[in-house]
Amino acid sequence: MVTLAVGVAAWVIGAIPFWRERLFYYVGDQYEQFAPLWHVFGQRLRAGDWVTMDPASWMGGNYAAEGLNGIWNPVSLANFVLVSYFDDLALAAAVVMVEFLGLLAMGAFLLAREHGARRWPAAVVALAVPFSGFTLWYEAAGWPAGLMAFTWVTWFWWAARRHARGRLNPVVPFLAGALVMTTGNPYGALGMVVVLVALGAELLVRRRFTRLLHLVVMGACAGLVALPVYLPLLGAGDVSLRQDLAVLANDTFLVPDLGDLAAASSPTYLPSITNWGGALLETQPSTYLAWFVLPLLPWLRWSRLRRRARSLAGLLGIAGFYLLATLAPSNLWLFRWPVRLVEYLYLALAVLFAVVLSAGLATDAPRRRALGSGAIVLGGTYLAWAVRPAGLLQEHAAALLLVAAGTALAVVAHRRRGLPGLGAVLVAGTVAVVAFQTTVLPFRPGGFGLRPASDLSALAEGTTSYEGTVLQLARHDTITTEQMRDGEITFGNLLRPTGTPTVASYSGIGFQEFADELCVDYRGATCPEAFERLWQPTGPGYPVPLVDALRVSTLVLQRDLLGDDVVDDQEPPPGWRVAERTPVRAVWVRDQPYADGSRVSWTSPGVEVVAGSAEEEREVVRYRADEAGRVLFARLAWPGHSATVDGEEVPVVDGPAGLLAVAVPAGEHTLVLDYAPPGLRTGAVAAAGAALVALVQAGLWWWQRHRGRRRLRAR
């Protein structure tokens, strides 16, 4: 009940940012990638469909390889269905993110209790961790997969440590680990490994070999759940844009330093960290931890830590690792931007703080301790001012008063009411700081003053002139709030829930050849040269224009990208007409839009398609050919495609612009094109086997524990 109460309190606090700014949980990747796609997935699930590939989404349609979509995670699937009932995506995103902030708080509470913290100190840090700077302002606001992974790692850490102490069935940490892995976030997988190594080292030092064996088996089983999530991603690596990211380098992008951590209790400290657009100063308090942690350090009874150092060895090891990782170079293999790891460091430090705080505050030498707290508060305020000496002077002063008064009140409340009084003040202070930060700090929901669209009904109004597959040629840096809200120009997955099939979509992995041909980025923005390329032959041996090879029926031409010469003065080629022309764009539509019955876009001379039907993962084409030739499809040649003609396998060709082509023999035959994510079957078998082993291990664990109890009773 206490754990649930902590979660409810976190849900209430989590509503404050949404109250202050309704787009708070609708930033960056959240509105360009996740929230719209959640809505689409939920609609499909309600219709009884669950798909791993959608060729109509082009670069963003390889759902299995994207990983971060969470299509294997049962909690995510339930949330997809929930989101599909919303017409306001900003509200839907807020509901899901606040849900996870509450789950994170409950996990942090249990984790602190598991390490020996008393209830009030555990509750205090549990309500601080979800509202630390990076977790709230980055993960909850715009990187939901990171928040989900962090939440489930917290639960896994609690369950795995409790299991390592012989107090919990291995099925529970296995399930928590499976939830971590199926988020598809590599930082979650890293967190699991770090926790397992730390706990294993503890058991090894204490020579608890049976428990160590159980921990290793459980961890291996949970790790195998990663295979169906990551094997399709690895299988797509040869054609994706991610293949060049595995490097060791430091470009200082989102790399914090010790000075940033030293100001972790200053609510208005905005780090000088290189970030988007070449900016050298942050606009969010990304390295903030909690207002009370550093100011209360002089009042803690550190002797408790010395007495419990051995039992906290794993916690100290995890904190040490994440301290080094947070200060690491910007690129360590596939792990980029080390500020992403600061929340894991803060979780370990928060649990450590709760353990020490459980002994209560020291009462001796109050003047010396008060001076220490005052110096820490003033020092943090100075650091905040030094980074932002202009523009936030009043905010820095208000934060100074808030933290100083809160610290003094906390000490007094502890003297009069003990830990309950102290805890009440610290929680109240957390609520006040969240309200303060989300009110006074600069916040740009979409960047550059853009307020992204969230009303699906309004978005749909901008697509009334569209027919068939849509290709938008537009740049991103000039889009306005009004253009996006009306659906005139959108990027990423925003139009997907409206049912509009569009070539532009958000992709975390991309498709190298296709992206190069259309010079399209990860969210669908293009270059001016893309317009001319549309009317050129797709490639050697494929004389069909690229616009036809893609089976595009509607072209959206942005004025800011192509200029008045194209939007106003140039007439569409034969077979096209101007459906709409506004100060923002021109919309060209085919006189005879393509039907949806097949994705075949071109065939060799002498090859005639008689009939065809298309599904996401299978396409059937009946054709007649005077001689052997090729069939080109308006779908990307992702690894995992296979083709048969009358049951006999035929070659699948990587066609021009990354499109898929199939070599077919002469005669009248039936061509069947199938797609299966590479490694998915192997991964699914491995994950099922891991679940079976976990169940057997649970039975063995229960038997060993029951036998041990019988021996004790016999004595």
C-alpha cells in the first residue's frame, strides 16, 4: 500500500508539468515518432492485426528492426490500445509518460527499501528520481523509450537483488528483465548487465555460489529475450544509416562534466553542454538531481555508511561505473551522448542517500553544519548564475530562497517530528521545485518556438486534397506552428494516424540507398534536388521515373524549399494536375491515382501483370511473360525478403533507389513475395526457451528453499 501511495503521489506531481504546459510531454521524438505511431499500432491491435513491417511507411516501416517501437513489450502494447482512443496526441503522451513516472517512483521506493532504507527516506528519493532533470525534461518529455527502459531497469534491480538474497522467486526478475529488453533501448540492456555484474560480484565475494548460479541463469534467460528485439535490427544493418555510428570519438555533444554534477541541487542550473543546432548552453536542467541532496550532506550520519559498506558494495560499484560512464566521451561504440546515463547514476546516488538518511540527521554542531549547507546552496546558485549570468537573475534568486528555506525547514521539522516531519518537508519541496521549474525555465516544445500539432482531426483537414500515396518535398527549419497544426506541412509520423499513406516517416535506422536518392532525412525532410530526381529514370535498366517507381499519387511541394518558380510557375507534367495552391505549398495529384491492389510499379518489356494483391508482409502477383525479366515493387529491399515463382525460389534483387525487384522466368506464373524479419524466428525460439528455463529454475529454487526450511525445523 505504501508503494502504491508513492506511485499515486508521483502521478499527481507528474500532472504539474502538463498543467503548466500542455505540450510538456510532447517534444521532439515524442511527437515526430512515438505518439503518432502508438496511435497507429493501437488501431491495428484493436482490429486484430499485429505487424512487423509496413512497406507503405517506407524508411520508418520496418517496425521489427526499429527496436525502440516496443512492439514486443506487453505493457507497451496495452498503452498502444489506450492511445488509440485519443484524438489529442499531446494528452495521450502525457497520460503514458505520467504513468511511467509513477511506475518509476514505485520501483525506486522498493529499491531503496531493499537496500535497507526506512520508509520516509525511501519515499523521499522515490519521488525525487522521476523528476530529476534528465528523466523529466528529456526522457519523459521527448524520449519515452529511454524512460520506459530506465523504469524497468529500476524494477529489475530491485527484483534481482531480492532474488540474490534468496527472498524472491527468479520468475519476477526474469519478467522485469524481459520488460527491459523488449523496450528496445540499449541503455536499458546496459543497465541490466551492470546490475547483474555488481550483484554477481557481491555474491562471489561472499562465496554464495548457489545463489550466484541462480542469478547467472536468471540473467542469461532475461538476456535471451533481447534476441527477437535486436536480431532484426542487426539483420538490417547492411542497408541502414546506423552502420557508421559505431565509433570511439568525442565531439562534446551532450557530455556533462563534474561541474554540472556539483550543481545537481540547483533548480535553475542549465549546463553548458553542446547540444542541437550547435548551441553551447542547455535550455533544460538536464543534470539536476534533487533540491535537497547536496544541501543536506553536512547533516547526514556518515557512520551508517561505514557500518554497511560491505552490504552496499554492489550499489557503490554501480554508482562508480555510471559516474565514469556519465563523464565518458560522446561516442562509445553504439552508445552516444553520455548525459543519457546520468539518471542511472542519480538513481544509485539517491538510494545511497536514502540509506544514510534513514539514520536521521545529526544534531551535534548545528552551526558548523548549517554553514556547510549554506555554502553548498550559495555555491550551487553561483554555478547556475555563472552559466547564465543574464536573463535568469530573478529565477536564480528565487531558487536560492526556495532551496535555502526548504533546507532550514527540513532540519527544523526533523528535530521536532523526526523522519516523518523531514520527509513531509522534502516531498513538499519537490512539488514546489517541479512547479517552479516548469513555470520559469525556458521551454521550447518543438524547438525554435514551434508548437507541434496534436489534434488529429485538425491534421486530417489539411489532407483532404490528397489521394493515394503522398510524397512531401519540404524543409524542416522553416515550418511554422500554423502550417503543422493545419496539416499543410508535417514531418515524421504525424499524418500516420489520419490514415494518409505518406513516404515521409520517422526512422531511427533509415535506409541508406533510399535516403541518398531522395536526400531525405530521418523525419522526412528533403533537399531541393529531390524534385528533379523524381522525373528522372530510377536507375540503369529501370527506365521508369522515380515518382512512378514509388507509386506516388500526390506530391506536396513546399514553397520555402522549391521557390515560386516551381510552386507557382511550373505546370505539372502530363497525367498530373494542380489540386491546391496556397502561400505555403502546391499539391499535385495524378489524374488517375494508383489503386491499392498491388505494389508493383514497373515490369520489364514483355512482362505483364495479370492480377495482384498486397499485404504488409506478403504480396502475390500473377503475371505473363514472353521472356525472363524483372518486376519492380514500390517497397524497400529490406533484408528478410524472399520470393518464389510457383513455389520455386527466385532471386530478390536490390533494385535502384533501394527498391526491391524480383527476377522472374518466362511464362504464366504466380509470384509470391514474403517478408520475415531476419533472426526473428531464432530469437523467438530462444526467448521461449529462456522462459521455459526460468520456470524450471523457479521450481528448483522453490524446492531448494522448502528443503532448507525443513532442515532448519528438523534441528
